[in-house]
Amino acid sequence: MGDWVIGVDVGGTFTDFSARRLSTGQSVLHKRPSTPHDPSEAILNGLRELQDKAGIDGEDIVRFAHGTTVATNALLQRKGPKTGLVTTKGFRDLLEIGRQVRPAIYDLQTDAPPPLVEREHRLEVCERIGPRGEAIVALTEAEIDAIIAELGPMSDVESLAVCLIFSFLNPEHEERIAAALRRAYPDLYVSISSEVHPEFREYERFSTTVINAFLQPEVSRYMDRLSAAIQKTAPKAALGIFQSAGGLMSIELASRFPVRTALSGPAAGAVGAAAAAAMSGIEDIITLDIGGTSTDVALIQGGKVGTSNLRDIAGFRIRLPTVDIHTVGAGGGSIAHLGADGLLKVGPMSAGAVPGPACYARGGDKPTVSDANVVLGRLPARLADGFRIDADLARAAVARISEPLGVSLEKAAHGIVSVAASNMARAIRAVSIEKGQDPRDYTLMCFGGAGGLHAADVAEILAMRRILVPRAPGILCAEGLIVSDLQENYVTTCRCPLDGDLAVIAEAIGRLGAQAEEWLAADAEDAAHVVSRSQTVILDLRYIGQNYELPVELGTSRHAPALPPVEELKQAFFRQHEAAYGHCNPDAPVEVVNVRIRATMEFAKQAVDAARPAGEAKPAATEQIWFEQTGFVPTPVYARDGLAEGVGIIGPALITQFDTTTLVPPGWTLRIDGAMNMIMERNDD
């Protein structure tokens, strides 16, 4: 029986592979350049290379977990089909009205991005569901026929969203319209809000459903191509797609609800980070995932990844459970330039995988963060799989910054990496200080291809004293896919004061629990590796009159946990409110807004059988690396695979490995712990 699990994460610059054998813990890593024109090309080519590298037979692969950026890129580029909308009469313009929040409060010229559905493609239907789920205006067959007829001339509309008022309480009208449209237009993709996002707040529900409709044709076709190709290579593999909420889902669900994959890759990194930190006995971390085009940060408390139910991506609002990640356009490929004010800027524009930074010698000539690191001596002449670095091209690119500023190449390069580090630190403040958490109480965990190069700079800005560098930082998102479980989320809006009759809440928990139980009882494709099934109940609570609610977990068990006493619920909410806002009012009335259940099928895990070298640390080379206080300094370079447990190194030093490079600046000390993770600590002042 096969027992190989493979995780594949597609990034803007590289596609990362991690394979693990469940019976032995044997681990194999691989990396190859991404193919933005068709991400599946890099996946399939890389999978064949990985199989050859490790001698893995396709029949022995039992699970293939994939983190995808297809949905994210489609949103960022507005690359999608013509999309239509059917809504209740009078709500045609809701997508423009939104929440009347300006994208830049002090910029009177900047507008919100135009809706994904043009106004002439928004159709109105005469019907109305009331606030208690009652049919105030019944939906007639004549109205449905009129919509079908009106849609006929719109031959360029490939996908349609159906969003009716209060359909989250009573989906009957949406379901009838969707069924009729699918019969009349079999090739039309149809998304209905009562399935995509059955919660109150009409704008967020409409926006999320429209995004799902916009993404569905592109993502579905990609999933079909990928699934067919993987089945040829690994016929027994269960294909799981990582969702933004932090777990795997089937490829069928990913095709039906592509909006759930909008933060697929970064979310996998957070899950992998929590697992890697746990091996070192560290539960409170802030992740710093620096890739080629962006940096993703997340706060993990007590080993649990934080979640959020509301996100803006590319100016579009999505209300679904997601791992709470903050992203900034600062990565190895971020382009440095001088703004209209003559000041140095870095990002958000990126050289990406094609043509890439100038030092990659693939046609790029603009100065990037990677080029600045080459000028400073931080990047070795050879990267993953012999990927060569051209230092002369890097210096020529950075000269486009240094000459106008009248400074040396090194000063300009240092300015580029410093501005990039400031942008990254600002992202960390957003997930920590702005949410009542002091980053100095956390360990900074760096990963991604460029994480180790910038971690110390970021930590210095935030006065953080400890950094954790996992065993394979450049492949951690792919490793996170391997340790992820199957997950499904259920939600219903159920507004009820805590001091009232909570029977309606108990009934909602029972109803959602039955849905979760049905999903949990179904055999997964690789059910032989499922070791447990569980349900977690979450209530969204708020003070009556508040605009937003806070999630409060009631517990996790095999079946949906029972509703605890009211006073216990209140105290849990007060603790959450105190942590989030710094205060609470024990005398103010509290209400339930939504009931949620997170169902999980947990897979068997196998710890990595990491190589454990022995002996003293011996530098493989010495390089001249530039530091602000000293200029160029002869710096020892160590190969990480030669560092034994317990080894300590005093900075400055450079640690190189297959997937990344880690800089240990002066004033920092590095040691290898029992999990073979690297721990960097600032020396006492």
C-alpha cells in the first residue's frame, strides 16, 4: 500500500514541492521556477522531477495537496469571464454603493475599483423575502421566464451570481431561479448566495458571491486540467485543494466554491509554521513569509492560527472564514524606484518569475530587493538546483538608484532592503500591535525564499529578540500542505440576545451539527489515513448595537458540543472583547449573531526523519558582506546540512541551504535545537 504524501505550493516566482513517507518520515524537497502562463505546467514537470529524484512510484502516492494562486491572480489581474447578476428589484446598484468606504480617505481622486459585474449585466427580479424568512412578494414562473429571456441576448456572459435579499434565511427563490437557469443554459456557471455565503449583511454576501461567480470558470477549468493530469501520474492519489480557512477540501468543492481558495498558499504557510514551531516547543509566533512578490504575516497564539471572517483582496470584499494573514507587496522581486517626490520606494510592483530580478539574467533590468542583497554580498552565487546569480547585472540595476541619489552602490542597496524591511514591519504591526498584542512577546518565524535574509532587520525594527528558522523555510508552505487536514465550515445567521430564549441557538447548533455529521461520516478518498473526526462550535457574539462581532469557540469534540450556560458564554465574550479592544462592559447586553461549526477529518501525521549531522561547525567559505556599521566584513559561510544539534554560531555569518539563505548579522547568535530548527537570538546589550 502506498504511503507518500505530496504538497505543492505555487508561488509567484517558484513552485515548491515537499514529499513525505508516512511509514518512515522520509522527506524529499524540490523547487522549480513557476510558469505564470499555466501554473499546472510547473506542477506536472516538477512532480516528474521529484519522482525521479526520490524514486517515488506514482502508484505509491496516496494524497496530493495543492496550494493555488489561480484565484488570487485572477482577482488581482481582473482576469475572468463576463459575469452577470440576478438580484431583487431595487438592489441592482448595491455593488457600487457598498459600504461607502473610501479606499484612500485623504485622496479625493481615487475611486474604489469598478464592480466585477457591469451594470447592463445586472438583472432584477420582482420577489421579496422578509427579515423572518417569509415570502412578502412571491416569485412567479413568469418572472423566472423573463430573466431567462433577458439573459438570452447576453451571449458573452459565462457565469452568473444569484443574490436575493434575505435568501440566507429562506433560499427557496434563489434555488428556483438557479435550477431554471441551469436547465435553460447548461453551459452557464451559476453561483447562489445562500450556498456561497449564507450570512446576513447583504453587501458582503453579494460581493462574495459575485467573486465566486467571476472565478468559477477559470478555476474550474484549471482544476479539471490538473485533476486529469495528476490522475495519470498518480492514479491512487486523493487530490486536496488548500482553502483560505486553513484546511483541505475536495477538488469538486474547489471548483464549485473557488472564492474559498483566494488565500490558499499563504494560509498553508501559517499552518506549516505552527507545526514547525511546535517541534521546538514554541507556541506564540509571528510568521514572516517572504516570497518573490509579497510578504505574508500572521499571528499564532498558543499554537493556534488566527482566523478572520472578513477580508479585502484587490479592493474586493470577501466574507468567509480565512486564516488571518496580512499581505504587503514586498518580496525578493519587488522593484525599487524613485517616486515623484524623489524618495526611494520599494514595491508593490514586482519583477515576478518572468523576467525576474536582474541578477537572474532572464532579461530583467530593474533594481529589485534580490539585486540589492547581491550587491551587499548576502546572496550566494548559486541558488536552488544550481540557479546562477549574475552579480554584474545586479550592480548595473542598483546603479539606476544610486546614481540619481548620489550615493554608493552599497548605500543604495542598503536603502532598498531597509525600506523593504520597514514595509514588512508595518504588516506585522497590523496583526499584532493593532490587535492588542506586543510583538516583543512573540518569536519571529521567518520562511519563504527570502525570509532568512530579512528576518533580523525586521526583528530589530520591532525590538523582537528571538527568530526561528525552520528546517526547510523556502518549502514551508508545501510542508504545511502535508500536515493539513480535511476541513469544512458551516454557518447560519441566528440573531438572539443572550438573555433571551436560547432554544433557537441550540436548534441551529443541532441543525449544523447534523450537516457536519453527514460530511464527517462520508469516507474520504484516503479514509484509511483518517485518524479522528471532530466538530468545533463557534458563536459570533457582540454587544447589542455594535457593528461587528467576535468569534467565541465553545469547544471541540466528536459531535457538536452542547451550548454552555449563559454566564459562561458572557465571560468568554468579555475576555475576547478585552483582548481585542482593551476593555469590556460586563453590564451591557450581548447577542448571538451567527452560529458556526468547523468539521475536521484529521489525517495521520509522521514527524520528519531529519538528517542529524555531527561534529563542529566549519565554514565552507568566507564572503565579503556589507553591514551598515562596518562596511564590508569577511563573513564565514556555513552549509546548513553540516550544522549539528547544539551548535552555536556568533554573527556575522551566512547560512546557506537548498531553498534559502539566512543572514546572522553582528549582535546575533544562532544555535541548532533538538528539532533541527535554527534559533537566532539578539545578544544582550
